[in-house]
Amino acid sequence: MKKILFILMFLSAITLAACNGTDNKNDDENGLTRYSRQYLNVFDSSVGVIVWTDKNSDEVTDILNHIHDMLWEVHHHSTKYDSILGVNNVYYINNNPDTVIEVDPMLIEMIDMSVEIYNYPLSQGMFNISLGSVLDVWSTYRSQCLDDGICEVPSLETLEAANTMSNPNLIEIDYDNETVRIPQGMMLDLGGIAKGYGAELVGDYLREVGIDTFLVDAGSSNIEVSGINPSPHRDYWSIGLRDPDDATEAYARISLESGWNAMSSGDYERFYTVEGDDKDYHHLINPNTLMPVWHIRSVTVVAQDPTLGDLYATIAFLLEIEDAIAFIDSLEDVEAIWLDADRNIHMSANMEERFLNEILLDE
């Protein structure tokens, strides 16, 4: 998981309900009622939704229930871990190579977006949804360490053997008939896009039903805000960027206005260590080296599109910092901030002017 964001001050005081069926409700915030719900176990994480509205509670409950169904639909189609009855999902595609498979349009859209950004020259192919076999090797070694205490690093030969068919351009998409075909030996992994895609659907739906003030927190790594912050202290949304060395502290604070999103990637949620080795072997893998990168601890991308922002954050984490800045600077209305391994901060061209509130690192 890419959990490196937490919400400071006013937002940190909000506690989301801890189950899918129960809503938290607080009355009279600038004439609006606040409702919140947390949706557990989606996208190997959770999604929190907070809305401020004058709608009646029954209507809000129906809206929040529908969000539950939306998120699970995206999860069921994008998961590579589970077979879902009646759903031709990523798991089904991976287990039926060289087969033309009819899929839901959302899968076509996620795959198409992923292939497009893979081929964007400045991304250097760092976002690769066909790297699933290599990611599975790392996941197996990580689980072996955390569950059984056997902590080892996979050999390069093992990783290369899993990397025989990791070219997204080999995915065959029939847009008219909504079918997908992957070659033998390829394994798709949409973990880097599904959560952002789901968060974007939630935001679009809330606006469609007339709720304009809300916060969507997808796994604490993809935060979408809309409307004017109802806090009596400020009208913007203050977001703290977690210090990789201390989950209770932030290394910086940014300010977002309505319609902006903050997407983050970091090295310290899914990782393991090996005795005698000073590296943390985390889940963000460079498709060229097949290894984690260690020059960056975290990156946060600010953009208006939460789906693309998720992809951008992965790319900005994996690229060398100079290339990462050039990549972000090439995109319209996208900014980023990095914390590197030496605890130095780097920013894209307009990040400081547009979004930075303050730096909180000790001198």
C-alpha cells in the first residue's frame, strides 16, 4: 500500500466509521451535516468517504451504500487474486492466456490508460501493468519473511525468469467488442491504477447526486477533495505528508482547493528486511532492474485526475530524481514533491508556489 498521507488538524479529528454498514454523523457544520463511512478490504486497503450535505440521512445512507457497490465492482474486476463468479476479471485473464476474453469496459479503460502512459517517452516505461509475474516473486519473498521469518532476496535469475513477457504493448485490445487477450507467460497487475480509478468514480458520483463538499481518502495514498473546507479555521484543505521515518509526524504540509487530489507513493508500507542488509525491500519495483529503488523515500503528486495521479506517483517514485522532475514538469496542471533518501526535498517547477504550505523537517 502507498499509505503516506494523513490529514492534519481539523481533518485528523474526524474518525471514520469502522464498518461498511454504519455511518458517523455530526450535525451543524456551517449548516451542513457531516457523514462518514469507511469501506474496508477494497484494493488491499480501505477507502474512507466524508460528505457534508443538507440531504436527509436516509438519502445519504442510500448514497453511501451505492458507493460501497461501486468500489466493490471495481475491486472485483481489477483483482488478480480472486476468481469472482460471473466476472471476467484480471484473475480470469491471467489464468486464460492466448484467449480472447470479453471484459467490462472499466477494464478496457484501465488497461488502455496504463499502456498509454507506459509509452509516454518521459515515463521511461516505469508504469508497467504486465510486470505481474515479477511482482508476484517479490510478494512471495515478502510473505515468506513476514509470515515464516525466512528473509531472503530473490536472485536476479529468478526475477529474470519471471520477466519473460512483460511488455504491455503485447496486450491485444478490441475496443469495439470489448475484449482483451494476453500472451502466454504474461500476468497483469492493475494494483497501481485500480484504487485511483475507484476514487475517481466515487468523486464523480457524489457530484452527480448533488454533494459538492466531500473528501475521499483511498488508502491514505489517494486523497480527493471537493468544495470549500467546512472548518471554521480555513476554507482550503490542509494535507500533511507523512514522514517516512515517523508515522506520527509530517515532513511537509500542502494546501489543496476544490477539485485537486494528492496521490502518494512511499517505500515503507509493504516491505521486509534481510539480516545483515541495510536496505528495506519494498513493493515499488523498477521494471528495468527488477529491484526496488532506494534513492527516494516518498513522493506526492498533486493533480486534478486521481486515476492518472496514481500512475504519475508510481513513475515519479521510480525514476531518477532529475528525470522524475522532468516527467512531472512535462504534464499540464501536475506538480510533485519528493523526499529523498538523504532527507532532502525536491519539487517540480510550480509546486512550492501553488501548493506548498510549509516544510516541517528539522534542520
